[in-house]
Amino acid sequence: MSDLESQLKRVSEKLQLMLKQRELLLKENVKMKQEIVTLRSERLNHSNNVEKLRQQVEILKISRTEMSEQEKKQFEKRLSQYIREIDRCIGLLEQ
């Protein structure tokens, strides 16, 4: 019976150790999920900043140089896209 009791005790100890490890892993998992959310948010902010900077660079280029016909067409096309996007956003806000 002693051998059986010692085996049960070892199994119980291992089980307790595994439960502790599980709790640690669950806590780490929650922490990592929160970090993922934070990093995704930061990435979105950085992407938005990059797009704003690209637009500013484009505006600076346009304001400093004469545009060819093709560049004017591209600029007008891009401007039209922005206007359509603004109109779409206004339409969504009105709903």
C-alpha cells in the first residue's frame, strides 16, 4: 500500500505543478492578447501617419513644380477620389 500511496502522492504533485503552469500560461496568454491589440492599434496609427505624410509630400511637390498634363490628370483623379470618399463619409454620418 505504501508504494501505491507514494505513486498517488507523486501524481498529485505533478498535477498541482501542471495546474500552476496552466495558470501561468493563461495569464501570459491574456497579456499577449492585450499586447497584440495595442500593437495593432499602434500599427494603424502609424499607417495613418504615413498616409498623411505622403499626402503632404505630394502637396509640397505639386506646389513647388509645374505639372505635366499626365500629372495634372493624376492629381485631378486623386482629388476626385478624395471628394468621393468625403461625400461617402458625409452620407454615412447623415444616416
